[in-house]
Amino acid sequence: MQCREKIYINGEWVSSLGKRQIEVVNPATERVIGQIPEGTAADVAAAVSAARKSAESWAFTPREERGAFLARLHQKLNARYEELACTISSEVGTPLTQARRIQVGLPLAVIDSYVRLIGNYPFEERIGNSLVLKEPVGVTACITPWNFPLHQMIAKIAPALAAGCTVVLKPSELAPLSAFILAEIAHDAGIPAGVFNLVSGKGEVIGEALASHPEVDMVSFTGSTGAGKRVAELAAQTIKRVALELGGKSAAIILDDADLPAAVKGTVAGCFLNSGQTCNALSRMLVPEHLYEHAAWLAVEAARGYLVGDPQADQTRLGPLVSARQRERVRDYIRRGLTEGADILCGGPEAPEGLYFGYYIKPTIFGNVRSDMTIAREEIFGPVLTIIKYKDEEEAVRIANDTIYGLAGAVWSGDEERAKRVARQIRTGQVDINGGCFNIHTPFGGRRQSGYGCELGRYGLEEYLAVKALQFK
């Protein structure tokens, strides 16, 4: 069991000013696997003070030194690759085979991308008689979720540090153990005191204290839309910069000329990844009316290939949900779908057979879903796919856009130009064409109630930069 008794402030492991501990539960076994300090607003004040004191020196540290630190961070994270994968699998429930590749492999690739980017990024630009400088915003609060804990931390911390910002990290209390490993690694990699700080605790205490602190220059938050609204509200009191990566209800439009088996299989995979606990999950599959029966059959066949079980087993494709509360939330949505008249094609609210412990949910597919049903409009955050029929291309686009969210989407077509034309009409931050792969060098972010601001690539770096113009005679 990992018992963490201290938080990381100003280059040292120190005791929290709070006296309580938060238990970390393995969602597959329902057993406590760790404890972390339940931090306080006073801990936040100490961390922000340390970050503020080191902000100027880190901002003026040459880019080569900042890049060298990120390179050491990458090296030392890679050295603890298996430990991190096992830890995240145990605290989130991601199957270990996927945890290695996505939960650890992806953030390693992101760090490497910033090591490469910082060497050539134009922090200065001459325009006429002016020199435009891109300077670090300052003290940055990074508030991260539980579904991809290390990736979300790195997607914020790596560009923030590369830009010259100092950081106070608040990880999710549901999956915080990898954050403590990250802090150990940052310390071993030689991070200067105060440049990186870690305060654990509950969102309503630590998150709110960070968002409202007058010495925090920027908040980068990933989480639910409701919590994001609260962060923005608190941050507005001091007019600090805010980047929000929130919920989604992404649609995959399968056009009538698509490779239907590939499109359905790809959409199911895009919905069920990490047991559906993914903000850009393809949770709505839109299919032409005349292809509905075939598409529904293909979807059910694909779902049967998702073995639910122990995340440590090689054959497992779906682990548990992160908590009992999350499991009950998803079950409520499934029951709501049945009540509102959708056809349940496979799965359901009952526990999978033979799994008497753990927060497991059957992979569930609903058919004949109307776009006004709750399961078609609200983010479920579980392995639940809704299939919606459409009459023509225009209606498909309308249904795809008929949501408060705007994070992601997909289009499948045998004609790439047609797919591109449809994709341009979808009001989201990104759209996958025919199963296009995730690209860490391009912007990841949403529109409308999916948030604002970007992560990854130079777009992510620029979130942490402020511009200044020097005028010369």
C-alpha cells in the first residue's frame, strides 16, 4: 500500500497543515491501496508563495536549461515505466496492457515533443519597428482529472515549464498516486525549488483555493463541465487566464459510402476506450436509416469482443469504472435510456456475470435512440454507445451539432473529400477522418461547453505565454 504522508512544496516534502488522509481505492477489488494527505487552503497558500518566489528566476532560465530538465524528466519517467503503468492501472482500472501504451506511453511522447519544440520555438518576433516577446504567464495552477492522470498532468506541466511558468499541481483525489511518483521524479531530475509544487486534497478545497488565489496567474483545468464553470467563476474575480478542457458528447457520422464494418468497429473502440471514461469518447454513432440494422448487428458483435474483468489480466479489454459513485451514475443513465424507450441491444445496468467485486459495468449499446433522449444528450462517461438513425447528410450534421458540447467527433466515408466537407460542418475542436490517429502535435481542445484553450503541440505551449511588444524609434 502506498501511504503518502507529505506534499511537495518549494523543493521539499513537507507535512500538510491538515491532519486528515484520503484513502485511494482500487476499483477492481474495492480495497484501499493508498493514502494521501487531505490538503488545506493554507497548503495552497504556501505552494503558491513558493511558486511566486521562483517565477522570475525560472522565467529567465535559458530555454536550453528548461529543455534539459524536461529531457531528464522524460528519462527518469521512462525508467519507472512499469511502476507507473501498474500504479495507474490499480488506481483507475485501466487494463494494464492499455495503461502501458496510453497511460504512460502517451505522456512520455508528449514530454519528448516539448523537448524538441522548445529548442526552435520563436519566443521573439520582429514586426516593423517592434519586437514582440512571448513571455511566461507566471504562476500556473494545474488541476487534473482521474481518467488519464499522468497524461493530463504532463499535458499541462510540460508546456508550462517549457514556457517558463512555475506550477502548483492539484491531482484528482481518486487517482493521485502517479502524481506523487511524478513529484519524486521531478525532484530527482533537479527541478529548482518552487518551480514545481504538489498539493493533494479535495477539489472543493484545493481547487477552489487555487482558482481564487490572487497570486495565481493562470488556471488550467480538466474535468466536468460543472466544475469547470465553478473554476471560471472563481478565476474571474482576479481576471486570471483560464484554460478549460471539459466534457463531451462526440458523434461519429457514418456516411452511406463508408466501409461499414471498419466504421462501426472504430466507433465502438472510440466509445469503449478506458471503459468509456474519456472526454472525447465517440458515444453517439450516427448511421443512415437503411444501414441501421446491419450497423446495429456489427456494433453488438464488436461489443462481444470486449472482455470485462481484472485489469491485470492480458486478455481484459474493459476494466472497472473508477468508483462506486461513477458506476451508479452510469447505471442510472442506462436505466434512464430504458425508461425513455431506447432499445437495449446488449449490456444493461446489472453487474457482469462472475464479477462480484469491483465497479464493473457491462459494455452497453442502445439502438433506435432519438437525439432528444437523455442518453443522447448528456455525457455518461461509461461504456455506453447510442445508435441514432438519420435520413440524409444534412440531418446527420444537425444531429451531431445538437448538443451543448463541442470537443470531438468522427466522420467515415469512402470519399475523403466528402468526409472533409462534412467534418468542416461539425462544431468541435477535432474530428477524426476514417479512424485517423491521435496526433500529439496538434491542438486538443473544445468549443462551447467543452471548454476553451488548447493542449498539446505549440498550441498548448502558447496557452502559457503572454505577448509583449517593444516599440523602437
